[in-house]
Amino acid sequence: MSMLFMPLLLAVCFLSFGVSANATKRDFYQIKIYHLKTEEQEKKVDAFLKDAYLPALHRIGISKVGVFKPIVNPETAKPTDEKLIYVFIPFRSRDDFFTLEQKLAKDKAYWNDGKAYHDALFSEPSYDRIESILLNAFDKSLQFTMPQLTSAPKERVYELRSYEGHTEKISKNKIKMFNDGDEIGLFKRLGFNAVFYAEVVSGSRMPNLMYLTTFENRASRDEHWKAFSADAYWKKLAAMPEYQKNVSKNDTRFFYPTDYSDI
């Protein structure tokens, strides 16, 4: 190899390394949903998450984990209703997700602190079942964002929306609307305090995208959506021919963060 060529080759390699090293990485998310039948199960899972699971995730470098519960109308709620706990885990890569169980297996404190949960009797299970959803962060929102809220956790409203499409192609079209159409920019401009926007890559409802917005209270939530519906850019975007009929089902759920949630 020519000695004159070597400096040029080294320079190209250096620049290539610099670009890849400084490039913004895409988050990979998991949403775990605990399905519970009794208050005893809810208390057991709460204790496990607070005292064992979140501390273990913190020890391996996942500093912010969200734990949310549905906002229930006390007038219509029944003691026999299924109880749910949602856990949002942001990973820096897919590899971090796939190696999580191996890391937890080596964490003695995780097993000791969660002993009541791990060693539950067959006749007294800790939960009914666990559902898992895996997601890739959107191009225009590569990493999750901490909400900027000041109200008490139980006053807050976290709104989780999922938009299903009738084909994979049309679901990609709705994602394009968020990215290229800058629907994400509109949410930011109107102060929706979104935690994440992401495409579901594995879950019981597909094709699908999900996003989580946050508000100080229900009144604030309603005011924000009223402003969204009246916004001139939204009206223009929603009227574009290329973005018509790209959502077959909109599932909207309201949550509040637990006292021990990081998000």
C-alpha cells in the first residue's frame, strides 16, 4: 500500500468512527403489563417493583422506569374488575433488552428483595399474567423524554394512545405522518409533554404505533386536545390526501404514575 495513501485511509476511518460514535442512538422500549385479580396481588407486585425490580434496573444503568396505573371511575368500578400495572422500560438498544434477564439472574439483591414475589405459592400467585409490548422509537423522537410536571402524581393524567392500521403499509403511513408530516412537532409546540413515540414491533395488537403524552390534570388534558383540534397546521395535515384513513382503531387509556415511578 502506498505511503501517500495511508494518511488518507486513516482520516476516512477516523471520520467514519466519529460519525457513528456521535450519532444519536434509537431507544428500544418494553411495556410490561401486569394483569391482576386481587388487591393482594396488586400489593405484592407494587412491593416487588418498588423494592426489587426498579432498584435492580437502576443498578444496571436504566435510571428511569415508569410505573403507571389506570385512572378508574369510582362510580363505575367493581371489586371484581381486573387490575393493571403498566411498566415502561427504556433501553438504549435491543441488545440491552435481550440481555436483561441474564443480568438480573446475577443480581443477588434482586432475588432477596423480591423473595415474596419470586417464591409465591402455586395457590397464591403474584399475578394472573404478564403482557409484553416491544417498540422502536420514531425517527423524530429517538429517545424518551421526562415530562415536566409539577402536580402531585395522583393528579396527573398520562394518556397512552395506540393507533392500529388495517395493513402494515398503511400503519407505516401513519408513522410517516408523525415523522415527515411533523405531527410530533405539533405536539411539542402545543406542550403535550410526550414521553415517547414508537412503533410496536411485537405485541398482541399489530400493526400498531403507540405514544404517551402527559398533563398536570384532566382539565389540562382537555384544553390541550381542544387546542390541537383547532390548530391550523393540524387541519392542514389531516386534510392531506396521502394521510387519509391510516388508522383503523384508536385505543386511548388514562393513567397516573405511582409514587415510586421514575417518570
